[in-house]
Amino acid sequence: MRIGELARRTGVSTRALRYYEEQDLLTAERSSTGQRHYPESAVARILLVRELFTAGLSSRTIAELTPCVVDGKATPELLNRLAVERGHIDQHIADLTHTRDRLDAVIAGASASMDTGTPCRPDPVPTDPAQVGGATST
Amino acid sequence: MRIGELARRTGVSTRALRYYEEQDLLTAERSSTGQRHYPESAVARILLVRELFTAGLSSRTIAELTPCVVDGKATPELLNRLAVERGHIDQHIADLTHTRDRLDAVIAGASASMDTGTPCRPDPVPTDPAQVGGATST
DNA sequence: CTTGCCTTTGACGTCGACGTCAGGTTTTAG
DNA sequence: CTAAAACCTGACGTCGACGTCAAAGGCAAG
């Protein structure tokens, strides 16, 4: 398929696809006139790349690791880098979990103070109890 | 305390601290000669801001939510935004967990294939003759 | 052949969270 | 008092992952 269809099927812009190629995250066959042609597998490849981007990896890191992830084989060196990145992700998860719990506490605290009628302001704001109750299920 | 000490105690650069102030993430008293002076509580404030940055929030979002988090009180509206951000973080955790598990699988697979010396292809993919890995010989 | 969308390369623009440099003032140490 | 260190306000630079525009060619339909 050509670049436009790949873009539509992955939800990634053509600009991004060319950028990925430039960064060696993706390869393309070329027709005699220079147009890019991709195999079906490119779709999965893009989705993997997107996933790794979302996980916070840089294009350089992804370029180094994707062949490994795709082929399922790696040198001990690559395996090590893979483990390192896994560690970063794990750390990030821990940080996020911490922050989420903290926000939970704040939300719970604020809800409680509103429930008990604890004054939040010298000039009390009109509180709609319906919205307070429905804040958790949107 | 002045900005230098606050920077040292938080591990954040003075440039960042001034930037935070510019973004309304932080306020400072000024001496008659214009120098910033911070209370002890500023340290915790900065650490909170850093935490929220790490969680992927923008300075604008942080500016809107920190007063709420710090004071432990909020309008229903703010509480709602807080819940929304919590949701984003939760989603991010889910994505990261997914990716981490995927990397784990790759690592496990690669380790196994190295141990047994066998290619780990459970289901042979239609590999076209193009050199995907770029390994011409060996 | 012409129309009109698709694709090509190249290059500048963007945005967020700062880094860094410049040039001047304030505080502190001796 | 002097010199060094810390601080001040601009203001331009950076980096990564693209967006966007321009000029030129390619591809199927009528």
C-alpha cells in the first residue's frame, strides 16, 4: 500500500510516517518513480512504534530496540538495553501511581470537607450536591 | 530563603523557579530591592509541582489545580478537573503496564532463544526477501 | 490530453520547559 | 571599601516530534 492508506489505517499522519522512516523506525520499498510502498506488516509496525512513543521512549531508542522486539532476537547488549528501558517504564509507573494516589487523597479530602459543610471560603460558593456526587462517575 | 537556596534544596534550577513563578505555579515575596524571598513551604510546593510535571501535566493545568491540592479545598468544578486528570494518569499507567508486559515477553522470548539457541518464531511470518534486519551474511 | 487527487523532497514553524548568555544591581566576605 | 558571589530582567537558543507550506512530479478517470 502507499503512504496515504497506511496513514489512514494507523491514524498517523503522512508527515509522521516519513519522519519515522527518516529516524529508521520504518523502511519502505520504492516504486520506479520513487513512491513508497508498504507491506501489510507495516501497520503493526507503526502501532508498535506508537506504543513505544507513548511509553516515553525516544525515536533513537526505538530505532535501536524495535528490530529486537519485532524479530524476537537480540544480542546480550540489546537485551540489556531492553531491560533498562523496562526499568524506566516501571519507575514511571511507580511515580504515576504515587501521584494518582495523592490526587485520590486530595479528591477524597475535598469531597469530605464539602460533605461535612466545612467552610472552604469566607464567601461560600453555591454548591450543587448533584455534581459533587456525580464527580466520580462521568 | 532566597532563590539560590530554594534551588539547592529542591534540586531545581533558579531558571526553572523563575519560570514557575511566571507560570503562576509559585509566588514569592519581594524584598525592597526586588529579591525573591520564599517561606519554608515553598520547598514542598516545588516538589509537588515537580511531581505533577512528571505525571505529564502541563504548567497551565498545574497552575489551575495546585491551589486546590495545596489547600485541600476545591469548587465542584475544580474537583471535576482533578478527577479528569486522575483519569488521564490512570490511562497512562494502563498503557505503560501494557508496554512493560510486552517488553517482558520480548525479553523472556529472547532470553529463551539464546539459552536454547533456537530461533523463536512460533508462527512463521511471510518474510519477503528484503533484508529487514540488514544482516547480509551471518 | 486535461483534470484533480496523491506523492515527492526540502525547508521553515511550533510548542513546552527550560538552558544560557548579557548586562546591570544587591548582598556578603574580607 | 572592594571584590566576589548571588540576584535581577530580558531575550535568544534548544530539543523532539512532528505541522505546514511550496514547488514539482505521478496516477487514474473522462
